[in-house]
Amino acid sequence: MLTERRAAVLRSIVDEYIDSAQPVASRTVALKYLAHVSPATIRNEMMRLEEEGYISQPHTSAGRVPSDKGYRYYVERLMREEAPSREMGLMVRHQFHQVEERLEDWARLAAVVLSAHVQAVAVVTAPRTRPARLRWLELVKLQELLALLVVVLQHAQVRQQLLALPEAREQDELSALARSLSERFAGLGAQEVRSRLEGLPEVERSVMEAVASILEAEDRASHEAAAVEGLRDVLHQPEFEERERVLGLLEFLEGSRLGRLLPFPTPQRGQVQVIIGSEHPEASLRHYSVVAAAYGLPGAVGAVALVGPTRLRYGRAVGMVRFVASLLDELIAASFGG
């Protein structure tokens, strides 16, 4: 936990860097944000922030920039969420009521609204009405503590994964275990499987955790059909003058890997999740931040997400994602029940 003054210095650095995209000097913090604090004190606080990993110094600059750790502290403790103004909210609602009551049209308009107000890439997926469900599974012994997990989904797709066993089992034991688990978990989706993990024996739990992960991966893959807007805004950001950074994002926005842009099980409705830079499991996306929320109906969930440089306007991004997801919830409930 940072002291109040050190946190104020960090907030000033993050806010200024978001606005200017230039390393922030102690003099700037003193003049624009903390006039009541001496420049020497600010320099000392910045030195401590750097030692603790919240900010860093680019090689060519005397100023400092926030690190991913600094952004995370900012988002969790210092950020002021910016909800849309009443006038903006009414305008956006009016726009949605002007389009046909089709999920695809709503998703497309939601992406346009988000990207326009946050200057980031907006990705909006229509609700998935058929999440992946387990049909049956098999376990094949490979080594003493290693098995091949074979998962057959309801629509006959087959997925395989190596599984480390917590204890040695013979093939006949693994086959009996697979039959038992298939009987008890057949027809369930990822969330239902996870809700039943507590209390399972260790071996059963390790198998079904792997099954749940496979089902979640299938659900993420269904994000391929998505409305995407605002790529031009990101390409004009100074962080992305390097071609490799742009190509990394373009790869995922092509569609076939889009689900991996959101590297978590579908977030709970009403919650906004933020993934910052190096927190992302995909190496080519670690220059970006993702702000996402779920919307829809029970059993039919879509995602609303913003993707931008780590120098993202987090307060505005979180506020807009929350607002749009909530609005889509309202529209779907009114049109389709729920």
C-alpha cells in the first residue's frame, strides 16, 4: 500500500502520461498537479516509486512512465471511473432504438459507440446461445503420472490434452474413472462443471478442471464472429510506430484467434475486468490493455471489450464498457425475455 502522497504522485504521473504520451518529469508533476508539494519531495517520491516498480525511466528521457504494476495500482485504487453524462446516455439509447432488434446490429452499433468515445479498438460479440457441453470423456495412460485426456463435445468435436495425474493409476482404473465422470457430468457446460468441483477427490478434480478449461476454450473460440471498430485510432497512437506491435494485434482481430484476446472465462455479468500489458498470456498482446464485460441472458452470453495501448484512459474505458454492457442487457431482456 502506497502512502497518500506517493499515491498522489503516481496518479499524477499516470494521468499526465495518458494525456501527453511523453515521459513525465518531476517539474511537470509539481506545476500541474501537486503545487503544494516541493519539487524535491516529488523527486524523492518518484525515486521510491521507481525502486518499487511502479514507474520506470526510458533510456532517452529524464522523465518517468508508468509500469504495468503502476497501471494496476492506478486502476484498482486511484482511478476515477467516468460514467457517461446523462445527455450522452440518452443519445446512445436513442441510437440503439433506431436500429432493428437484431443482436448482430446491436453488437455492431455497440462497437461503434465504444470506439468513438474511448479511441480504442472495440470488440463486441453477440451472445452465444449454445455453450460447449461435455458428451463423454476418456483417459489413456501414457506414463505412471501422465495420461491423455480425450474430451468429446455434444456436437461430436473431439479435443485432446495431456494431463498430469496427482497419483499413479492403472489403465483399468482410469477407464472406470472416465466412465463415472462421463455419467455424472455429461451435458454440462464449463460453468456447471466448475460449480461441482468442490468436494471431489483429487484425481477427479484434476480431470474435471482440465475438462472445464477445454470447454472454456471452445466457448472463447466462438467469439470469432465479432463486431470490431476503431483500429485506425490505435494505429495512430505513438506507441505503435513499431510494425511488430501492430501485426500482433491484427493477427488476433482477423477472427480465428479472436477468442484468445479475452483470456479468461466469460466474466460475470455486471463486472468489468481489466487486463494490463504483461498480465496477458499472449506475448504479442502484452503492449495492450483489455477492458471487458459480459452481457446477455443466462446461457447466452456475449462480451463487450475495449483494446488499446497500456496508456489507456482506464476511467473512461471502464465506465463506457459498463454502460454499454448494461444497456445491451436491458435491450435483450426487453426483446427476448430475462
